[in-house]
Amino acid sequence: MTDLTNLGVKAIRDGVAAGDFTAREVAESFNANVAAAAALNAFIVTTPEHALAAADAVDAKRAAGEELGAMAGVPIGMKDLFATRGVQTSAASAILEGFKPEYESTVSQKLWDAGAGMLGKLNLDQFAMGSSNETSHFGNVANPWKANDGGNAVLAPGGSSGGSSAAVAARLAPAATGTDTGGSIRQPAAFTGISGIKPTYGRCSRWGIVAFASSLDQAGPMARSVEDCAVMLGAMAGFDPKDSTSLDAPVPDWAGALSADLRGKKVGIPKEYRMDGTDAEILASWDDGIAWLKDAGAEVVDVSLPHTKYALPAYYIVAPAEASSNLARYDGVRYGLRDLPEGAGLQDMYAATRAAGFGPEVKRRIMLGTYVLSAGFYDAYYTQAMKVRTLIQRDFNEAFEKCDVILAPTTPTAAFPLGDKLDDPLAMYLNDVFSVPASLAGLPAMSVPSRLNAKGLPLGLQLVGKAMDEQMVLNAGLAIEQRAGFDAAPGKWW
Amino acid sequence: MKLTLGAANAAFMSVTREQVAKIASLARIKVDEGDLDHFVPEFNAILGFVEQLGEVDTSSVEPMTAVIPQKLRLRDDVIDADPLTGGGKQAEVLANAPVAEHGFFGVPKVIE
């Protein structure tokens, strides 16, 4: 029998439905890969029993001739930012270590309802704040890829969904959930040679997802093919009355309507993304993407997004501001860690708890957010950033009058070694320069692998679509996937 | 660099050690001298970076309020309309509390 762990979401679902193998066999295969990959540190908690129980339920439904869901028999990894009933939900922080929610997030519930099972809770940057998965309280995640330069450096899997990207690339899971605030699905997907899509803001319910920056946070799937992303996104998306920003709109059949025929479509190339000093291989990969989309029938046009350079500074005001508000809830009273020094009062307890429970990057962002929201500075920082955000969205709106989808690199570089940027927060932030603008504008955006660079590391191409037009993003992604022929996998060293 | 924001431009100046300590206090995060040693320069590097927003002419721009325009919904004014988020969940609400006593969250004494 073929190794089931090489199969993707749709192949597993269809194979289970056809009786080629059982859901239990699939779950057991992935559970074994997860158990053997401790060196990657992709999981914070493993839940093999959850995966098996879900698989058995699917096998029983099939035996009974009942209808199977869109994810039936597919075991997945769940980013540890989604509340899962009775299973530790830590956001990779000390302050939530041991927290076992009494409720299930909407997105995870929808996936279980569609027949998926959970292999475990995936590691991430603490509270999703980071681009290398080095801010986790539970240790770094290792990128399964290594450079072919003879060195043995362990590379960052990207962040914040670094456990998700590593697990999917290493065949520990056929797919995983991610969340994207400024690039946290796309950047790790690019660093590990997989695909991932952040849908339009509001497509996936935020209910039960540990909040980082509420006006930006959006869940999405990460998988090894565009079609798998489309299938899983369909299972995750949908209106939820429990999220006040949830979009009350029907969920299209993205997977069913997938088409790589781009005749009559226009692809915009934003000139501002061609920044000085961009890696030559990234630019060459971008040129490949342009040629592939032309080959698929699209017309390529130049577009301008004049405020691109201001996206990152605006993001680093807006996101910390929202984080400082969202993370005020961690006070040692209602859940999570409490640090009560001898004889301390309530205020001292708050300060001690938060000092002990948050890592340095989280503290940095909370304090930055507190500063930019404080009296006297609010207008200069926060209001100005939100005005710039309006301009960034306007740029996209104007560009989309000339094109249907925008093509750009996902990241300015390939994966970098762990530790490389840890001492320089600003250098780390710059890694998100290409992904942040679409987040600020709430637009659907996807990364698909394009090629390996000279060091043998994957590079990603990014597609950004109009609001609500995930289909165009997925279709263009499929056109690239078919032409890139990216079938490289990391050599197993873990 | 030319700034166009008027009086609050002072905000774009660097922050002092005392200011960072004050921010930490506002954020209810206990910091020690060692923390301040790295937070202060990091803060100033980040503030120096975001300073470039001051270049952008936003005099005729409204700040964004919703990234995807939509009407804010109100739920029906019914008790327990959604049983999951309605009342009657005392045990579940307290289940993860570090200290829960007599059906309440326990905190250090706040009134002498």
C-alpha cells in the first residue's frame, strides 16, 4: 500500500469514501509520524486518541451508508490558538499553560463536524507574535528543510503558524489550521514549500481563537496543494453569529469551481514590491510566476500600490495597539497563571503574573500598544496609522480596477537560521513586508511554492485578490502550482 | 524628516528609561532594571521605524473603522438565546480559575 502520509486532504477523503483504506489506517499512519517527529517540536500537545475516535466515527458512518463530510477521515493539526474543549489551549504562552477550554472554537467545531480529526495542538509564536516560531514558551519549531550548503543549521519554519507549516511539510499532517494577522499563514507556508490561504477578513469565525489583533486576525488552511486548501477552507468558513465581524455571506464551492484557465483575467504586478536589495532569486521566482500566469491565459498588467512602504510601520502600530487591549484579560484572576508574591495586593499580582506569564516579544508589543494608545500620543500614532490603513486599502481598490488578482513574492528571503534575527526585532518584522499590506486591507491572499533556491530551500509566490474573491486567488494559485511542478520534499533528518 | 502632525510630534521623539518604566506600569507588567536595559533601545528602534508614517499626508483621509464594511448586528434581547454564551455556566466559567471559592473568583484582599 502507498504510504498514506504522502496523501493530501482530498486524496484521503476520496480514498476513505471509496474504501481504498479506512480512516483509522490513515489516523494511525499520521499518529505514528507525529510520534516519531519530536525533534521538530511542531506539536505542543498530541491527541492521537482524538484522531482515532474521529476516524472510527467516519468509518462507522461509511459502514452505515451515511453521507460523509468534506473532511471525512482527514486527521489535521490544530494551531494552538484555537480553543479546543478539554485540550490545553496555550497560545504557546506560559500564562495560558494548562488552560483547558470548556468550549470549542467555531472553526475547529466546523472541521470536526465535517469529519476531520485532531492529531494535536501545533506550536506557534507566543500569542501568534513572531515570524520564526522562536517566541514560543514551548521551544522553537524546526523547519524540516535544510540548506544544501553543507552546514547543518536548523532553519526557522516561519511564524507565527510555524508548527503548522513544519507539520504539513514533514508529512506529520496532510493539513493544518493557521491564523494570519500580518502574514502568519503565508510566510511559514513559503518557508516550508507548502500552500496556505488567508481568506477575506470575516470569512472564518474568530470565535474561540485566542485574540491577537482583532481587526486583522483571520484563520485559514495550510496544506500541500491548492485544491486541498480550497476543500479545507470550505469547511472552515461560514457565518457565525457569535463573531460580530463574521461575514453574513454564503460560502462558495471553491474546490468545485477551481479552474486554472485564466483567459480573460488580468494579473497585476505591483511595482512597489520590487524593492531595492530584494534577493535576486526571489525576483527570478516572481518572473517565473508572471510567465506561468501568462501561459495560463492571463494578461499581465503593471499596477501601483503607492503606500506599500507604509504598511509595515502602520501594522506595527495597529497590531500592538489591539494586542495591548486584547491581552489585558490575562490578569491571573479568571484563568491561566497567577503569580501572587507574598503579601502582594491586587495590582502587584497583576504585574507579577503578567511579568511571569508573557515572553519578551509579547511584553514588547503590549507595551508598544499601551504607548501608542496613551493620552497625548493616540492621534499621532494610532489615528495616523488607521488613516494610512485607509490609504493602503484605497491603493488596492484602485489596482483592482485594472486587474483581477495581484502577484508578488510572499517573503523577501527564503527561510533563515533559527537565532538569526532574534536580537533585532525590527529585522524580524521586515520579513513580513510583502504580506502585511493585504492583511491591513482585509483581502484574501495565498502563498504557493514556486521553486527551490540555490541552497535547496523553497520559495513562495503570493496572490492577493479582491475582497470576497477567494476563487480568483485559488485559481491563479492552481495555475502556478500546475506549472511550477513543485514536488520537492524535505529529506528526513528528524 | 518632515512631520505634519502638529503638536503631538513630540510623540515621535525617543522614549526615556523612565517613560518605558511608566508604560510598563500602565500595562501592568513588572519590569526590572535588566528588562529596561533592552526594552528602551528596542522601543526606540521601533518608534524610529514607525516615525515615517508622519510623512504621509492624511489631511483628507478618514481613519479606517472596519476593514470590510458591514452593519454591526445586535443579538436578540433574549436570555440564553445562545446557550453556549448565555447564563447558567458558573462551574464552567470558574473551571480554569487559579483560585475559585464559594462560586466566585478569589483575589487578594483589596479592602483593609
